[in-house]
Amino acid sequence: MPEQWTAEIIGEMHLNRITAKELSAQLGYNPKYVSTILNGHRKPKKAEQMFREALNELIHQKQAG
């Protein structure tokens, strides 16, 4: 079952019109791997911190650009 933070990440992605492909590129991961994490099938250490930082950077880039 996905954790609460993954739901928050997905919600922020929708609100800021950020695709999973964009998030994957920012993280440097394969989109399928990112999907498995967001869907709760994988739970790597520090994933929440890495995903939040990558998403915040994408949001900042979109607001600046």
C-alpha cells in the first residue's frame, strides 16, 4: 500500500502540472522505477526526501520560467 507522502507528491505534481516523466528525469531514475515507488511497490531509503527535493526544484523551475 502506498504511503501518505507518495499521495502528497502525486497531488503536488497534479497541482503544478508536473509529469511523472519530468520527475523521473529530475531524479535521474527510470520512469517505471519512479512509478513503482509512487505506487508503493518499492520503498527505498530516503526516497521521500529525494522525491520532495526533486519536486520542489521542478516547481521552482516552472515558477521561474
